Amino acid sequence: MHISRLDLNLLRVLEAIAVAGSITGAAGRLNLTQPAVSHALNRLREQLDDPLFIREGRGLQPSSYTREILPELRTVLGDLERVLAPRDDFVPATSKLSFTLAIHKAMETVVLPPLMMALQQQAPGISIHSVKLDRHHVEKELRAGSIDLAIDVLLPVGRQIEYTLLQKNPMVVVARKNHSRITKQLTMEEYLKEQHILVSSRREGPGYEDQQLASLEKRRSIALRLRDYQVGCQVASCSDLLLTLPQDYAQQLSQDMGLQILPLPYELPSVSAYLYWYSIRSASPSLQWLRGLLNEPRQ
């Protein structure tokens, strides 16, 4: 059917019944009478040519058609609310807003400390929820509003998702300061002779640095594969193993661990981090402010 023939208020009724599981519950959520909700449901059934809900026991269960359209419907309704919401002035110093950021675990160490320091100074009432980033659903979550911003490497996203480069991070090597064979400088020959720690979220396959070594027809020896740079630094601090990682992480994680930071003895492209947001919310004053804060140069 054409959208011009549909009363958008009826879609709110459908979503409320899906949540409440009953006419009575939906009426309470919408502050309407039960007959009004029943009438709206009947109109919607007629217009969409589907029962929409099927009675099971004392409740209503969504039809297969309703289950199919409900996720997108909720996204669309959320978009309408955000587009039509009053444009109240945003004052960081007095705001009590809460933002949800989906951040790759390795990036929390670099992103969150300076962000929270800035918030304490400029907007002490604002809170941040850092949640696990799911690369397969990041676009859907941004559109649905379940996350406000996402931070990760360059990802394939649709036109409705905007992004900007947040940082470029050169790769370096860390080794314990009293390493018997490594001091201040590191040649390619020395690098390849040592055993290494590989940090990867994947269970198998070469790491980012190993792919570049392979293009040079060289290979290093991996003694330990794990998932967390902090643990990798801890292992490097009490062994002769070397760890290759982005410079910002090395500077943050190597403090008080007795580690030395060394230049990587071969060229490797910097690891880039990007900031993602939903285009419809691009003009939100609060999100504009938060994006600006995240883009400020780190000390």
C-alpha cells in the first residue's frame, strides 16, 4: 500500500502491542482506552492485509509478517522521533545526558582516559557507557539508536552512516628494559631472531604485521597468540618475547611495566581508527559536541 494512505499513529499501536503482548497492556503504554487500541489494530489489519497478531492463551503473539517488519519499523519510528524532536539548547556544563559508545576493546585504553578527563572538566554530569563493538551489526545499532557512536578501523558501511578519521597510529615494538639482547635500537635481523607475541581477535591466521613481513618474503616466530594488548605487555615485561603494537597503546600500557618502546625495523602502514555515527543525528548539538571532544588532539 502507499504510505499516503497509512496513519502513522497506527504503527505506534502495532509496536506497543508487540511489546506489551496484549491490547490492555498496549492501551496503558499509549494512554489510550482498550476500544481505541482495538479499533486501531483492526484498521491496521485491514490496511496491511494481515492479522498482525495471533491470540495465544491470554496474550497476543506477532504474526510472521509482524516479526519481519518490526525491527525496521522500530528504526523508522526512532528516526522520526529524532528528526522531529525539539531542538533544545545543549549546555555541556549542566547536561545530564548519557552516551553509549561501541569501541573496539583495544581502543578503550587510548580513547576513554582522555575523554573522561575532559568530561570531568567540561561536563561532569554526562556519563559514558562503553559497550562491545559488533562489526556485523554496527550500522544497524547506530540506526536504531542503541549506540550513539562507534570507534573502530575502517568498516564497510552504507550511505546513512557517516565517519571521520579519528587517529593514525604507527606501529612500534615493546621489549622489557633489561632484555639481554635488545637495547634502544632493533634491526630486522634481530627482530626476526626473537620470539614474538601476536595479538589478534581471530583464532588463527596471520596478524597485520605478519602480512607485511610475508610481502617482504620474511617470517617471524610466534610463541604466544592472545587477544589483549594489555596482557601482551604484561607477558613481554616478564619474558624476552617481543610485542608489536600501535604506538598509542604502547605508551599507555607500557607505563610502570618496565618496558622499552622501539621503532619497528620495517615499514608498516599506520593503524587508523574511525569515528562512526548515523547521518540523521549528524546535526544533534550534543553529538556534535561529543564528536568534537573525541577529535581533540591527545596529550
